[in-house]
Amino acid sequence: MSDIRFERKATDGAARTGILHTPRGEIRTPAFMPVGTAGTVKAMLPQSVRETGADVLLGNTYHLMLRPGAERVARLGGLHKFMDWERPILTDSGGFQVMSLSSLRKITEEGVRFQSHIDGHAEFLSPERAMEIQRLLGSDIQMVLDECPAFGASEAEIEKSLALSMRWAKRSKEAFGEQPGRACFGIVQGGVFAPLRARSAEALQDIGFDGYAIGGLAVGEGQTAMFDTLDATLPHLPTDRPRYLMGVGKPDDIVGAVLRARRSIRSAAVPPAASSAGPTCTM
């Protein structure tokens, strides 16, 4: 992982603690990433965010590319300077908005064409452009562009979407290239279908990424299905890489993971939520 490496500190079943070492500082895991969607954590000053103990912030590629624009942020010195945040930043790729703004977009093999939700102007986001935007922003951890299917899609629809996401993942990794001091994460998709999740995890490892995210959850499937999917997915991910559970971090999900682990321990079974409890805090 070049300048970025993951160090496991302790394990308990499938759960683990660790440190993700980056040139901008250490990220203690499991970690919760405050969301700085458009270059700021809402209602908080940067110093206030630092005082919470946060090691890493999350920025949103889609919103930043629309306003103020990735090229403008780059001219102003990058996202760290723009946000007055010297610690690590992870940026998503815009893949979630591919789902949430479904009425405004059209997906093709090349990428996604959509209308800005701000003023309706046309935009195009490809795997290559998504990685270029994140490079211009200067984020430390960059996510591949993927398609996040809406909950309720059939297994056949999820399988077709998964194949597209894996092709986009390969293009994203190639576009990322060599960026010393920065990492590129792949994203596991597959809905709530365990065989598809396993296939996605294996395909991403064949490409080779610095870390692996689990996407396509917390989109309406319910907490039990989410935990079941995590339990089916995590055994297929490498143990020497960081993991990122995308879009999950609400208090009830964290508490739910802990309670599930307790119930499993009391029944003397191998605790399935040990795997869930690890990434539920986001990373």
C-alpha cells in the first residue's frame, strides 16, 4: 500500500481494531467519519470537529464537482486547505447519487449522464472523471465509481449492475494510476445476495485495491438483512486491508450490532455480528 498501510492491533472473532497509517496522520479503526458533504461539516467549525477526536472526514465528489467545482478547489490549494482540515480525507465517487438521483440520470457503459439537481445543467461522470475529480480535490482515500442499485431490485438486475460496477472498478483503478501517499478503495456490491457479494469481493481482489468498501447497504433492506449481508461478505475480504462500511453509522445500527454480538455470544455460537460490529462505525 506504499505510503498508506493498515496495521491490525487486536482481534476478537471477526471483529478487529487497527490503525490506518497515512502521510497526513493515523486513522484509528473502527472509526466514524463525520460527513463534510460540500466541504464543511454542517453546524461545526473545523476546530470543533478536531476536538471530537475525529481522525478522518468524508467529502462528497458529486456535490463538490457541481459547487464550487473540483478545478476551483484545486486552484485554491486542495480540499484540505479549503476545509481547514489537515488530517486525512476520504472522498466518495458519486456512485450513491447515481441511485438517489435516478430520475435525473441515464447510465451507459461509458458512465452516467445526469442533470444537476441545482440548476439542471448537463453533467457526465465516468470512472475516469470520478478519479480525476478526487485527484484534483487532493483526497487521501479515493473511491471507485460504482452503481448502487436501489433496494428491491431482482437478483438478475443486481447481477447485471454488479458486472457493470466491476468493469467500472477496473477502469477506476487504471485511472487512479500511481499517486504516492494516496489510496484507492474498491466497493463490494451484490445487494443482499450472498453469492453475488462473494463474486464481487473476489473480482475486486483480482484487480487489487488498497482497501475494500462494502456498498449498497442501508438503502432500505432493514437492519437484520444488512447484518446478514455483512456476515456473508466479510469472510471474502482480505484481513490485511482496511474495510469501509459505506453509508452506515447511525446510533441504532451501532447499538444493533453490539446487541446482535451479545446474543450470539450468549448462545455459545460463533458471533456473526463480530464481523458487523467492526465496520458498523464506518471504517
